[in-house]
Amino acid sequence: MNWIYFAKLFRTRFQAGCLAKRLEQDGWIYGYHDLQLVEIYRSRKGKYGVRFLP
């Protein structure tokens, strides 16, 4: 299985966490009904992003 990365990076972990929680709650908006795992990661430049397994 491959990770799907959300296109936007955020300055703070809190902002990425808000998006991650929204994906968990409203994944059907983005076309994913049952997300297996949603996680916050840190990029090499220090920004935060969200990735998930469909």
C-alpha cells in the first residue's frame, strides 16, 4: 500500500492536526470512505503535512 499525501504543508503541527482530524471525520468529502491510518509528518524543511492510507 502507498501513502497518499495531502498537497498542502503547514507551519505548525496544530494546523496539520486539524486537517488530519477533519480527514478522519469527513473523509467521504475527499472520496475516501474508510481511511485506515492518518498521520502527521514533518518535511525536511520543517513544515508539517498529512498523509493517509486509503
